[in-house]
Amino acid sequence: DTAVSQTPKYLVTQMGNDKSIKCEQNLGHDTMYWYKQDSKKFLKIMFSYNNKELIINETVPNRFSPKSPDKAHLNLHINSLELGDSAVYFCASSHRLEYGGTDTQYFGPGTRLTVL
Amino acid sequence: KNEVEQSPQNLTAQEGEFITINCSYSVGISALHWLQQHPGGGIVSLFMLSSGKKKHGRLIATINIQEKHSSLHITASHPRDSAVYICAVTLAGTASKLTFGTGTRLQVTL
């Protein structure tokens, strides 16, 4: 029933570990996103995929690698976790409009990552 | 300076009051979005608009493209409206990229 789902909801791990967050949408959207919300609650785009093709890749350390096996899934893998990676990570999806803009975005519940 | 500025940062209102949250942006956009983030953390898209005005229930969003300004109004506010309201814009020519304001924390009391 859930439109955009993320797993896990909470992730607590040690510095230096590698972890993945999974995202799935059942809305038939062609575009998916990863956002990071820092401790001050500021949201920032990290990546976006359209039909499995990377279309937005913001200034993010290359320890972060997104992977889109199909249009309905966008996973985020993080290598060598650092303290500063602690944040809430949101996945979202939307239709991409003909002129290139985005339609309404639907957000997942978020994954709270804590690096100790 | 952030490309998207919101005011006020924090707002406390009594139940029933009319509330206005403002958003100004300094860049060309293709659309503006208003989002609501509940205390539990979930984010919901309220409106997407590129001109004029939209209404949904007690919520009204307006945009003035010439003045690069948008407002979100809540009529007959209720404690369940307590949340963080976030303005975001799709920059012109940037595919699907959203740039966010810092949010307005609204607390509605009885």
C-alpha cells in the first residue's frame, strides 16, 4: 500500500563501516531522488535518476554511490562512513514533465542514520 | 545567501488564527513547491505551482513570478497544522532539481 518505502528506518553504525539504504516506489514514477536532511533540518538534493539514468549528481563525496536496478528502485550505498554522514536520508519519486521540470514529489518516511 | 528564503523562521499562533508564511527566491524557476514536515518526520507535498493561486481545504498558496515571491496561507488554523513548512523551487533548466528554503516551524496552540 505504501507509495514510497525506505529500509531501514533507523541505522546505527560505527565509523568506517559500509551501509546501504533501499528505496522502492509503487507509483509508476520514472524519476527518483535521494535527499539529505542535516541536524538543522535543511534538505539538500544528492542524486536523481530518470529511467535508471543518473540526471542529478550534486557535490557529494564519492563514498556515496546510488544504484537504480529498475525504475521502481533507487538504493544508496555509503562506504567508509564518517561522523558527518549522520543525518536523515529521504527518498522521493515523481513523474518528469515534458519540459524537463518535476511534477509533485512523493517522499519516503526517511532513514535516520547515526554514525558513532 | 540561500537562493530560497523563508519568513518567519518560527511562528506561534492560537487556534483559529489566519496564518501566512512567506517565501522569496532569487533565481529563475520553473515551479515552486510547498511541503509540510510533520513532527514525526514525514514530508508531504502540499502544492506545486508556477503561477497564480491554488487552494486545498484550508490551505491556499499564491505565487507572484515578477516579484519572485510566494505565500502559504492557512485559514482557521488548528493544532494539527503544527509542523515545519518548507518552500522549494525547481530552478529553471535544472531538470528535476529542488532547492529548499530553511523551513518555517509553526506551532498552533489551543
